[in-house]
Amino acid sequence: MTVLRAVRLRKEYGRDAGLVRAVDEVDLEVRPGETVAVVGPSGCGKSTLLHLLGGLERPTGGEVHLDGRRLDRMSETQLSGVRRKSLGFVFQAFHLVDELTARENVELPALLAGVPSRTARRRASALLERVGLADRAGHLPAALSGGQRQRVAVARALIGRPLVVLADEPTGNLDSAATAAVLRLFGSLRAEGQTLVIVTHDSRIAATADRVITMRDGALAGETRLNGGGGGLGALAGLESS
Amino acid sequence: MQDVVLALLAKEPSHGYELRARLHEALGPLRDALNAGQVYVTLTRLEKAGMVSAEHVGQADRPDRKVYALTAEGQQRVRTWLADVSWGRPTEFHLKLIAAAAARLADPVELVDLQRRELLRRLADAQRAALTEPEDSAAVLLLEGVILRLEADLRWLDACAHHWETK
């Protein structure tokens, strides 16, 4: 069973000698409740892949299936509906609306999707509590730290109860303390069964996933399952060798 | 050190002085880590253990020198070492990549990938353990140290991959 599936997905830019295959025949299946991290050197096509999976860009070839529906065949109107109702996005640069408070930012996608304002407000408050920012609900983004802004962005991504949350370098702009907070948040989302696809160069974020996929030159180059139960934690402490 | 010397011999039979020179080149400014007689002592031990065989080669105006070659047992140990992902020191891994590339025993980029997967698994284990501990516990502090070292090692492996991909 898969919730999100890519089949021979391809994205090309330019033409002739200047042709760049940013995503090159990628097959990917994401199961419900699974966290998948996509890693690889910068320019390997991992962000483009995420944009294709989220319907933010159109593929040159191949298919994207979300919950059984073909995103690559949808009209712009249908696509924007799917993005609003079935997907949640988290970006490196947060993309919060500066003039709106934290709670209003979180509410916004729900209001746009036609959720009654009272329900939207209730859900937004609950989500801000969930990400540990209940006491910052009335603050504008400018009054929040980078890590807090990103947690608001995660709450916003969750308000539509999306099938899949897609995160593009969610800790790229954060210091290590803020990264740790986002890390805990992703860890608990995974534990709650939220399906997540995270593009990251941060190995700590990648290590929260069930599966880590490595990309190189637009293609999938390898997969690592992180199911635990490896060599045991004792080996990490290094006592046995002394 | 024994594994490193064996892997360097996988390229071709060689003598102590040349092996030492190759190690010096691979270590650069860190070559002081190597004792003057370390290579020779290691070769003697490996010969006793049956991992290498030695042959005396005469030289015109100098004393004979001993040329060492891997035995079948030595070759087997090199293969085991290359596939071993238990993580010791970065220096050892660095020398492993250099020896593997020189003897064309394995693709360094693949060795880096293999190692990276193992460290990523350890990082995931350590991180999950840290997330289940109370945030202010002393054990979390210990895990944080483990996590930071693994993170640094993984970043360094990225640099290794980049270096060998462009070779």
C-alpha cells in the first residue's frame, strides 16, 4: 500500500547541449505513516523531486500518484485544491506571512480551504500547543526566533490534516538548538503516524526517517533502512574497547 | 596498522621503505603519527602470522632488501577489512580508501557509501534513544556527545565522497 508514488519521474531543463536532467527516471513509493528522507549533494535534484511530488512543478515525463490520483494529469485548479487539502509544505525559508500572527498564519490554509473560522481557530490553537508555541500565538513572525518560525510553519503544514507533509531543507536556516527542537517535532510526528517526505542535507534530520534515499545526478543512488536494532547502543559509548 | 600495511601490499609486492613513503604521502602533515620503525615492526609481525611472505632481493652496492608480498591468507584479511564497517578512526578509513583505490580493490565511493549507511543507522539509534529519555537526564548528555561525533563523521564522509567522485 502506498500513499505517494512516483513512476519513472523525469524533469528536464533546457534543451540540446544545454539539457539538464534534474530528475532522471525516479521510482519511489511512500507508505502511509512512513518517514522518508532524501539526501544527496547540492544540485543532485532532491528539491526538484520534492516539488514534483507536491505538484509544485510539472514533470517532463513519468507519473505522480497521490492516494490513487494522478497529479501529473491534473489541471492547475485541481492541483491547487490537492495541495491545499491533501499536502502540507515546509520550506527552508519558512514562508510565513509577516503581517499575520503565528495563529493567523496557521489558520490561513484552513480558511482558504473553506473550513469555518471557529474550527480553524480551534485547530490552529491546538497545533501551536502541539509544537510548543501556545504562548506565542499572538506574536508576529518578526518577534519569533528562526526555530519558532519553522515550528509555526510545521503547524501550518499540518492544519489541513494532510496525507503527506513535504519538507524541503526544514533546518537549513536554523542553528543547532533550533534544529534540535524541529528534530524532536519530526520525531514525534513520525511516532504519531504522519507520512513525511523530507529533503535534507542534515544527517540528524535524515536519521529521524524510516528510510533514507540517496540521490546523485538526478537519480536514486541507494536506500538505507533505519529500523533500529543494529549493533546496539552500547557499542556507541565505546566502553568495550577500553 | 596491520590492515593498512596489508592493503597497501595488495597493489604489488613492496619493501618497508616504499610502504613507509606511501604512508607518509597519504598522511601529509600528520605523518608524525607514524613511528620511525612502525612499518618494519608491523611487516615482521605479519610475516610471523603468515599474512605476508618475504623474499630477499640483492642490490648492487647496498645490503639485500626484503620484498614483501601478500599470502592467500593476507589477501583474505584485506577483503574482510575492506568490507568491515565498524568505525574506528577517520585516519584508518582514509588509508583504507587510498589503499583500495591504489590496488583497485574496491571503488572508494562505494566504500564511503557503505560506511555512511552504517553511521546513519547508528545516528538513528542514538537519536531515538535520546528522544525517549527525559530531556534533562545525564544520559541524554552522553548520547548528545555520541550524536555530535557521528554527525561530524558523516559530514566528513560527504567530503570523502566528493573527493573520490571527482578523482
